[in-house]
Amino acid sequence: MFDYRRILTCYDDTAEMKAALHHATSLGKSLRAELHVLVVIDTAAMVSSTLGLPSDGAYMSIEHTARETLKRGLDLAQERGVSAHGHVAVGNIVDNVRHYAEALRADFVVVGHRRRSGFARLWHGPAPHQTLIGRCGESAVITVTV
């Protein structure tokens, strides 16, 4: 019998990540595993949304929004009967998920995904979950498609 102890999931208030959180809480309850919720402040998106490096005030606002998003994710997990640990990271999403999966020794990484059209796949390149599969080492990546 396998002994699964830790599950990591990303959260950003999108339908995809809500579905992933829902799946992660169900899995956590059935396995009696620790659930960790990660919110990543994507630096590429931050730079493009602020037209360069953000001012201290803009960064504080972005960080505040990330912490509110994390609280909503933790509240959703709590509503489903699962106590979760929360984390906020800054940088590339894939790199941070890989880092936290390794640091926590997560058995599962649960991510949400929405199917892209043919043009979107060409324009944006591989979806983050496809990149995670090769980078998360010993963690099994579970993709929840919306």
C-alpha cells in the first residue's frame, strides 16, 4: 500500500484552478494527506501589466491581491472540510510549482487546464501542465481539464 502524504495545487481564482482545488481537496480527504495551496505572482504578467518594473505601491497592491486570492482558496478548501497550508511565491509559475513540489516532497501536483484551440497552442506554446510533467521529479502531476 502506498503512503501518500502531501498534495500541492496552484490557485488563481480561475475556473480551471477552482476545479483543480476541488479535485485536490477530494483527493486529500480520501488519502488523509496534507494539502498545500500555492499562489504564484507571475513576474512576466506583472511586468506587462505595469509596463515595466512595478513601483513599490503597485507591487504591494499585487501582493495584497495574491494574498486575498490565497485566502479565498484556503476558504474553499475549508468549506470542503480540508485544512490547507498556503504559500505565495513570485516568479515563473512552472519553476515555482517545481520548487514547492520538491521542497514539500509532494506526492501529487494538481493543476487545472482549459483546452486551447489550434491557433492558441501555436501562439502560446505548450501549456504549463505539459512542462510540469517533465519537471516535477517524483511528484505525479494530475491535470483537471475544464
